[in-house]
Amino acid sequence: MTVAPWEDPRRVLRRHGLTPKRSFSQSFLVARHAVERIVEALDPSPDELTVELGPGLGTLTGELLRAGARVLAIERDPDMIAVLRQELGAVDRFEVREGDAATVDLGELAASGRIALAGNLPYAITGGILRNLVEHRRSLRRAVIMVQREVRDRLLASPGDKTWGASSVFVQAAFAVSGVIKVPAGAFHPPPKVDSAVLRFDPLETPRAEETEAFRAIVKAAFGQRRKTLRNALRGLEGDLDGALAAADIDPGRRGETLTIEDFARVARAWEASS
């Protein structure tokens, strides 16, 4: 079956007698150029599986299919699943499954090879999505997802920036993160209260740091009280943290927001070695 041309999502909603659900935090992307940029950044291949998280009405799904992708869509809303099956169910390169985008096992989906991943998701589950991406980075060729603007700022931040934080460290340890396009609130129906942006995540062949339990604990503690010096911020952790900082050649009077990913990794390794 040939995939139908682009259609404004608001017309699709009306055709199916639906309205956006607050309970699902639904805002549908209606700006075609933004959808096209997502597909361009993902650069899907018919030889690999493209997983779309939160496809909604299938606006991005259709563009992926028109680009030749083989798409598996993971959707939680039964009404959206019904729309997807009516609109795209006859396309042999398309499948939709009910599931939670934040907890879907990407490793299982990538059993036969690395996958491409795209998503325009409710922002309430962004944290879960990012943790899922980091955990399954070896299963991904590339990911392109929509986030709210302040999350974009954190994920593109550098040490010393006011937006540099734990999520910056965890994500950039595993991925090269780059901006694709900024998307204003007016590009959605209904418009959310914040502006958005699309980011591309390319897995690093060699991660900048392994996310061990020690690494996670050090990073979370350092940013949990970000105005405190490292000596004070890490005080709640057990073990010789002063010795670990000294072994890593890190001044305990510094704040966590000044440390690089590699700095955190050295502290974590020294702390583990002293335990």
C-alpha cells in the first residue's frame, strides 16, 4: 500500500472524532517542516528497524514511511492505536504495539541489529526516556527526539554552564548530542506552555565514562546540592571521599558544576578502589 500524503493532524483528529487528552498530555506536532527535519536527522534505512515512541496520530510515522523506513510504533493510548491501524495498518512496513515509551525494552527490539529511534513525547516522561536511551545505547544507531527547551539546554551544556547538571553528564557520557531544530509552542495543537527542540543522539563507540553505581552516586550527590563544594556535597556518601578526590587530582573546594565527565569518572574509580 502507498502511504498517503501529508495531512494536517487537526483534520485527522476531526475525522476520527477525537480531541487531545489532558490525561495523556497530548500536543500534536502540526508543523510539517519540523517533522521533515526529524526524519532528515534520523536518516532512516529500510534495512534497519526504526522504532517510534509515542506516534500519536501517525504524523511523523507517515513521514518515516514515505522516506522508506520500516517502522515499529510504540503507543500507550488505545484511541491512537485505533487511528494508526485505520490510517496505516495496510502498510506492510508498519506495525504498532501497545506499550510504555519510557520502559520499552530497546535491547529486545534490537535483537537482530541496531535500531534507529524517533519520538515526540509527553514531557512528563522525558527523564524515563533518557534513562532508557542511556541504558540501551549499544542497541541504537541513532536517536532523534523532541524535548522541551530547558531540557535541550541541559543536554547541550558544558562544564561551568549554569545548566550543566546530572542529566548532562549521564547523557553526554554515552552520546554525542547535537541540536536539530527549535520548535515554538505554536507548532503544536494544542500549544504547550513551553517551547521545544529536537535533539539528535549518536552513541559513542567508546563512552566517555561507564555508568557504574559509583559514578551515578558521585554525580547525583555533586549536583544534589550544587551550590556546595564537593567536600560538603559528597559528605553523605560512605568511604574516603577526600582521599578519592585527592587521588583524582580534584580540589575538594570546587563545585560539581565545574567538573567534566572524565573528572567524575576519575573520582568514581578512586572511590571504588578505596572501598
